[in-house]
Amino acid sequence: MNSTQHQNPSVKFLRLAHLRKLRRCEQVAAICFRVRGSDIEFLLVQTGKGRWIFPKGGAEPGLTHAQAAALEAFEEAGVHGRMEEASFTSYVQRKRGCMRRVTELSVSAHLCEVLRLVTPPELNRNPTWFVASKAKKRLRDDRAPAHGADLARVIDRAVARIQRLRRDPDTAPSARPETASPSSDPARQGKSSRQSARLINIDIARGTPKGRAASAG
């Protein structure tokens, strides 16, 4: 037993592999939207198995959750836009791993207004626009009822937040966002006293040829 453990028996030492496993249990999702007339549309991408889902991935060391979500939105769907710094909701993603063990991943969801799209680096994701009702249906398809309902609730909460922001512009995020890019400085993350109202600009690949997402109404 080393001296630290002897002085404080309650101290626990975690193996690096366990810390990395905990990191993998933190995920982020970009809830990408646009407003067309009276409709709010959501941008979904396809998994390798063909299911529809939000652009998402693991939390990145050195980035806020919002910055990591911005990178996922760009890499999977080619999104350039404005990402809210604060998560507006979360959900649980269940994954079956080796030995058929089910791992629960906590996913922080960040709202992102899409300003333009480019061809995404991940070309097999098929980013497609859906109105809210169809987005909820696609998210329920080929999933357990409880999990599908969780994903559909994310859409409902996003719609409620978007409508609230449109009714009351004074509650909208600050107009002075921080730029999200691979070189973003993590030291700037805590400088704003209004972090929950901040936006991140997604403008990672200036000059990339414009791409289009399909629209499914």
C-alpha cells in the first residue's frame, strides 16, 4: 500500500482503461434544424445499419460538449450553423457490446440552427431533412418502443424551445458566438458569465464546395 492510500483509505485509484471507458460513456448529439414557413425541419443522418439518428459521437478531450457536437454535425452532415453552448435536454443511448452486454450512454443534446450545408467528410450518412412529425417516425423505426419514444421526445423539446425563442427574441442566445474549429482554445470556455446563452459558430471548412441534403418533407 502506498503512502497516499495509507493516509486516506477512501482514495480510489482508477486504471487508465477504466477512465477511457467512462469517457466513451459520454456522448453528444447535434439537433440540427431549419425553419421553412410554418414548419420546423430536422436534419437526420443514417447509421451503418440504416437507422435514422441525430449527428452524434463521443465527447472530445479539450472541447466543450457543444464544440464536440459541432464537429459531429459537420463531419456527419456537413452542417455550418449556430450551435447552442448549453444542452437543452439529454437522452440515454443503449448499445450492445461484446458478450451481448448492454451499455448505457448518456447523450447531451445541443440545438443547432443550420445556415448552410457542404458535402460532409463522412459520405455514407445521407443527411436528410424531415418535418417534426416525420422525424419522430423515422427515429422510432426499427427501435425498441421505449428508446424510440425517448428520441421522439427530443424532437418535441426542440420544437418547444425553437418556438419559445421565436416568440421571445430577448431569450435568444448571444449574438457574439465563439467559433468552433479544430483549433478552438479550451481556455476560453469559462470566460462568459452567460454560458447557457452562448452560441458556437460552425464554420470549419471555409471554401468547401456546397452540398445538399435531401428533403423528405
